[in-house]
Amino acid sequence: MAFKIVVSEKELSYQLEVEEAKQLNGLTIGEEFDGQIVGLDGYTLKITGGSDKNGFAMKRDVDGPRRIKSLLTGGVGYNPKVDGVKRRKTVRGNTISEDIVQINTIVTKAGSKSIPEILNPEEEEEAEE
């Protein structure tokens, strides 16, 4: 299963597509992993969220890879227009499984090269000339 990994570094975000990343299965929101798994050598990435194949958001306080209907007053998965409104919404658990298609991450430790240099090395060489 292919993952789309969104890497946020300060105000910039980069989207990577990784075909086989079985090392990510079983990780939960808040855990850190080596960026070499997704092709970013020297980087350490922290999982901040994601969504499954049907578009349901991952929620930190729901354990496991399951999908549940939860009564929400706000936060991830539901943004009420008026204070005090509750709604039953479907959310995904905090564990990465085969059903997850997008993983949101932030950079906790940067490598020696910048992310654009790693992703597009030929474009950087053309810009320098």
C-alpha cells in the first residue's frame, strides 16, 4: 500500500509518496521514526496525524487502528460552528495500519541536506547555474 507522507518543516510542507513502508505499521501518533525509511537521510520525523482510505482523520486519544463513532465537541474530526454543539462523528484510531493512506509528520531533527535538495537534486543544480 502506498502512503502519502506530508513533511512539515517550519512554514513549508512537502509531500512524498512511499510505496512500501512496512516499518511504519504499528507506529502511533506522537512517535518519532528515522527519515531514511521515506528517503530523507539524516532526518527524524514525528507523526502528528493522518487519514485513512475513506478520509476519516486519525485521533490521538482513540487507541488502536480501529474506526469508531465518537461523540465530539470539537478538535480533530469535527469543528462546530457554535459553542456547546456535540456531534457523533467517525474517527480513526491513533495507530498506523494498512488502511491509512496519508501520514502527517513534522521534522524534529534536520539532516545535513535540505529537503528540496534531497527530493529534486537536478532542479537545484539548474538553479545554481
